[in-house]
Amino acid sequence: MKNFTSGRIFIFLIVFVLVFFGTAQKSVAQQEKLQNIKVTVTFSSVPRSTQALITPLKYNKKFALVLQMDDGLSDIYNLVWPFFTGKDGNPGLFSTDGAGHNVPFHMSCNNFVWQNGKDVHSGTSGYLTWPEIWQLWQDDFTVSSRGFDDPTISYLQSYEVERNQSYTTKKTIGFTPGGIQMDSYVLPQNGDNQLLPGRSAGYVVFFDDYGNNDLSNPLSIESVSQPYNQHVFKRDRIDSSLFQKVQYLAQTSTNYNHWVGFYHARKFGTSPDIPFPYFQKEMDSVENYYGKKGSDNIWVAGTQEFFEYETLTHLIQMNSESLGNQVNLTFSGTNIPTNFKNYTITVLVIGDEPVSNINVTGASLSEYGIRGGDTAVINLSWKGQVIDSSEVVAEKYIQLAKAAPSDSVPSLVAADYVEAIQNADSMSKYRDELCTVGNPALKEFCSYHFSVSDSTICAGDTAALTAPAGMKHYLWNTGDTTQSIRVSPAQNTTYTVTVTTQDDKTGSASALVIVYPVPVFEHSPDTLVAPPGYDTLLWVSSGYDYLWSTGSKDTSILIKSYQPENYSVKVSTNHGCSVNQNFYVVPGYKYNVNFKYDTVCMEDTTRLVNISTSNDSVTSVSWDLNTDGVFGDAKGNAVNYVFPNSGIHLVGMRINYASGAVKTVVNQVPVGDFPKANFVYRGVCAPSSSTTFTDSSTVKVGTIISRFWDFGDGQSEYRSDIFAYHYYAAGTHNVRLGVTSSMGCSDTITKPVTIYSDPNVVVLKGDGTRVYYDDTVKFARGDSVFLKVDNPTSYDSIIWPNDISGPDYYLKKSGIDKVTAYRNVCSGSSEFIGYFLKSAGKAVVDTAHIMSVFTPNGDGYNDKWVIKSDKIQQPIEVWVYNRAGNMVYHSSHYNNDWNGEYNGIVLPNDTYYYVIKDETGVVFTGTITILR
């Protein structure tokens, strides 16, 4: 830095500059005025009470996290920006705005510009480029000032403040109207004296890492007095405990204390900063717990966004008026800054009736919605920023430079604002005016001039604009930094380039690109289906010059369509701008292409028949029968073919038509294999059990759909794949199964099935007297009765009670017992009742063992009336009477086999009276109920 005057005079002038600039921009009215904003919230019916308030934090969040990256390094663009906003394959980190919209997490870029006499954002590795800074700004990542030079020029603190803004404006005005305007300041090392000029310049908030802050971190925002720029805020380093610190913010925040924490880093993975994966892990936890995926009560923002909101909540008053079922809100405020980027407040209107409508006027950027039915959430956003023209700002600083011609600082600041002017003629005018100051620091600024040629193009074409060769740097207002650019504007547009020579002189020039319109006209459809062989008209509307692909220069041509053809016409204006219009004409042939086929079994002949229809003439039909893609296996409309094996065969048919069309269809043609019939069975005893037959046949193509069974006993029928069949007589039966597949292919198998009879077990007493089934065997207590099975050698084994085997048995106890005999795999048994004789009289009958209810419904359970008691001596005689006293059943030797019928007639459900007489003559009576 050269030609700076002594300290006292310089400081006076710079402070004067800053104070002047801090107020001058407020001279132009806001685009949208606060007093013109009105909100109307309508409830479905008149609420009993309503409440309207501006929330302490944006989006009505409970607490906030403000994050910063220092020194303009590229980590914020390459790492944080895609991670937060969901770019480059990242899912993004979000909270919501309370009105149904996602809001990505944001961060601040704390930026200086100059290092070792060079702009670090113009090609220095590791630093953000100006287009990247603009992209961050566009996506609501805020930009804060960190002084102009690194390291700070200790005796030029006011210059550090002002030059950062003027240079940033110059470098970004091509991206955003007025350039990026910063209103938050992070004091650099050795930059303590930048605080006072920063306050004079109107910065909203200041941060300091070097012990000069007067506030702790974190803090309750309600505990900080206004204005914020009277304080210096503390911030802490981002580390691996960041999520724990956010948890503390959540735990300490209440309805009346909204806490915020301020944390920063410079370059991830370089001490003392944590590696970026650690930062990702901490921020993922923040979103999972407190972002959209969790409680959704955190606001993650950059410095400027946060403090602009907080400032507005203290400067704006809201007026609420209830009229019937409507609440009307209006707003007022004084001393509202006009250089903010964000003009937003969040308003809640709460009633005890459902909200039916929200209407906002005068704030065009607002978003709003209904929460919980009775609460209107309104993120009220308006265009409040004043953007003075570059010419106005440049003129102000030129006058300050003229007031101190020997001081380089105001001249350099003024030069930045002159170079920010987008109009080449205006820039030249103000450049000439500033150069009259004569300050040596403007020597290079005033010394280089050049021009760029204008150009004419047709709409949609590109123009090449070229600046002089051999420059050190180029910067176009498009953001390009090359000597030449190609542009394609939609209308007449002026382009400006600023160059820096090899000896660091700068200059700007503009070029006008004039855009002539291309023809706009009506025409036939791009693709046209025409009647084959008939005249068809292709046309375009008049007013231009024409040249058809047929050579015609008329507005239309007649064509005949026999096969698909392409036509085109070139339509030109008198400026030479032209448009080629292409037409594709297709004859209106209709094609329905298919073939039919037989369903056959293996080794049979399949007949394939073409059944296609079309109004186009067929020239040939060819077939691909072996799936090799070659349609040369057969020709003609009908083909007989024997496929070499069973299965699904892909058969293709191709038809060539006279128009040149070729149509192909491929069908799956099945050839069935012969099924392999087989079955298994179990259960070979008659007549006590059924024989279960299971079809185990197999087939490869299709399924078994039919089974015919011949059971070898004179019975045959179609049955399912598994069923039970009852043989009533023993013997060997030749069982035959015939199966048929869904392809019509069949097979049979015959197997011998041997059925054995159940053995009839005859029990005899020692004297040869027979003991019938359920008979009573009487004997004195302490005595026994000798029992044996008749003809024991005819059985494979005989089992008595207590697993006693053999033909003989001594009955020694009372109660019901049985003997079981086995022959082959079948068994038979006989039950008997042991009965102790009593010394006095007849036995006492216990009727509790006689069934009082039975259910003869054929379900196999309680279908017979069973009389069993060790107190009743068999055989017994039974009588049953109905309510009218008529006998409906009698058995002189009852065998537990009554099924509730009388002479083959089913008796109705009712209660009946029975009489039982046992062998000793004891008679007892009772009731029996029939239920079905």
C-alpha cells in the first residue's frame, strides 16, 4: 500500500466516509414498505379468544445454532454446502419453516480479500472463488466481513473495514443487484481497532476471539440488550462435543429464554479444527434429534440471517384487530435498516376455532400454513432492501476522494465502486471524473482503455466476444474469467469485461449483442400419417422465404406416401435467420401381426399358422423355429414342425410388406412331455380304517389336471391328488392310476394293494364260556377269574391289561379292561368288566356313569349312547320312551350302539326316559337328551 497520509488526518477522513456511507444508502424508498403489509387470518367461526405474536426465533424455533467458517477457505463450499443442502448425492440436513416447507441448515462465510497484494478469491488454491461466494449467498449461506487484508494492516483499521465492502461489491455486482452487502463482522487478529469504524459503518453484530468480548457463549437471546452492535459476541471452536453443546441449548431453552450458541472453524482436519467426518457425525446427530427427523425445534443459521431476524423483531411493532371471525395484522417500525439481505419475521395467530384461510398482501416472498388446525404460521418476508445504483454510490465516494485528494484510501474505495458500474459509458464517465483527483494510487486505474466489438446473432445462436489478448486477468459480467466468451442472449444485451494487464493496469469495455428473431410460423404436424397412395399436403404459414427438400419454394407441397419418408423446409427471414422444419410422413398402414399354434405332446407335429391382418401387401413370411435369431427355418403362411424336445419354445415369425415395413412377433409355443404316473398309499386294515392314496406323479411341462383311479374292487372314479378310500373286504387289489397333464399328455400305472382284515378276538372263561364284548365277569373280592383267547396261534401277538402278553390272563380287579390281538399290521380287541360280588343282596347301581346327553350328528364324537359302569352287570336290557310314554327304542342285549333313531327314523332333539335292567335283575331309570 502506497501514499497513505499521516494517521490523524486519515482517520478523520475515513470515519467521515463510513458515517456518510452508513446513512447515504437509506435515501431510497424500500421496494415493499412495512406499513403496506397486511395479514388476514380467517377462522371457520368467531373465536372466543385469539392471540397474535412475533416469535423470538425464526420459524418459531425453541433454540438456535449459529455456525461460521473463517477466512474464505473452500471447505464451506466443497464440504459443508453440499452436506447441508443435499447436493452431490448428500441427503441434506433440514428443519422446517412450520408451514410445511423444508429449510436446509445454513452457515456463515467470514471473508477477507487481500493477501500479499493479491485477491485470494481470484485463483488462489484453497480459497473460495467469487462465483462460489455468490452461489453460497444465493443459497442463504451468509457472508460476513473479516477485514480486507491478511495479515491486518494494524495502522489502517478503518480502511480494512471499508475496503472489504467496496471490493466485495465490485466483485459480486455482476451476480446480484448492488453486490453482496455484509452487515456482520468478525474481528481479525490485531483488528481490535476495527470495532469503532465497523460500528460507524452500520454493522449489526461483532465477534471477537481475542478476549475483547463482553458476552458469554452460549447465551439467552432475551438477555442481550439492543442494539447488538454495542456488544462483542464470543464464539467457540467447533469440536467433537458440538452435539452435547446443542443438547445443552435444548435443555436450557424455555418459552421465555431462547438460547443460541456460536461456533466456528477455519479448515477441517487442520489443527485445531476437527476432521470433516467428525463434523458430519455431530451435525447428523443434531438433525436426528432436533431437526426435521426429530423434534424440529432448532434453527441452524449463518450470522447475518440470525441477527437480521433478531434486529427486526425488536424494531417492528405488530397491531392486531379482531373483526368477527377475522384477525387483521398490520405493522409499523422506525429506524429499520435498508441494507439487510433478509426481511423476515415469523408471526403466530392462535385461536380456539379452526383456521380456514390466510391472506398476506404487501409481502410477496411470504410462506404460510396452518398448524394444529387452530394456529396460523406466517413467515412474513418482503423486499425491504434499498439498492442504490452503482452510479449513485460511485459519485458519493468520488466526492469524498476529491475532498481528500492526497489520501489514497477514499480514492481506492471510490475506484471499486466505479468499477462496479455495469454500463460501459457510465463507467467511463465516472472513471474520468475520479481520475481528476490525481491521487498516485489511481495511476493504474486511470491508464488502460480498450473496446470489444458489437455482434449480431439470430435468436438461439451464440456470439463470440473477445477482449484483448495478453491480459493477466479477465472478468466478464457473466462471471467468466477467459479472454473470449460465447453468449446466447434472448434479447439485445450489453456485456462488460474488466481486464488486468501484465503490469496490473485495469480497464473495462462493453459490447452490444443484437438479437434478431427467428421465423415463427404454423405448419403441418411434425409426424403425419397419410393415406397410402393418395395426395397429402405439407404446408407452412406465409410471410417468409421457403426452400423445401423437394426444391419447391412455395408455402406447401403435395406428396404421395407409399413408405415412410422424411421431408424438410428451410424458413428464412430477411435478416438471414432461418429455421429448419422437418416432417416425417408415414403411410397409414395398419398391422395386426400374430400366429396361432397347436398344443401337442412330445414327438407330435405342431402346426403354426399366420393369422396376421394388414392393408399393406405381404411380400414374404419367414420363421425362426430354433431360437437362433435367423428367420430361415421355414417360409409360408402355414408350417408343420416337430420340435426335438418338450418344453417352451420361442418361435418367431417375420413378415415383409410391400411398403418396406418389417413386422416380427415371437410367441412361446409349448410342447408337452408325458407325465410319469405314480402313487403311494397307507392304511391297509379292513374294515376298521381307510386307505389314503396320494398321487406322486410328475410332469415337466404343464400340470396334472386329471386323475382316474381304478381301486381293483369294482369301483373306479376321478379323484384329487390325495384322498381316503374305504375297503370293506380283505384281499389284494390291483389299483390303477391314469393321469393327464394340462398339455393333454397322459400316463398310467398299476400297483397291487393288499388289504388285511381286522382280527375277531374271542375271549373264553376257564370253563369254555364265552365272554362277549362289554360282558360283566363276576367274582368275589380277593378271588380271580381265568380268561383266555380262543385260537391264540392265529394271532401274531396278544396283549392283556398291564401289557401282559400271551393267550391267558387272570382277572383280579373290578373295572373295565380289554385284550388286544394283532395279526399282520391290523388289530382287534374285546372289552370286559370285572365285577366284585357283594355279600348282601344285589349290587347298587350308580347312575352317574350313564350318559345323560349324546349328539348323534355323524361327527364321530358322542354319536352313540354309551352305558358303561363297573356297578352294572352285563348283559343288559334297555327301554327308551318319549314324553308321550311311547317306546321309541328297545334292546334285549344292548351293545352301546343306539344312534337316536326309531325304526330308521331320526328322533327329534328332546329329552327321553330310559329303563335299564342288568343281568342280576337290578332296574334303574333316568333321562337321556338327544342334541344334534
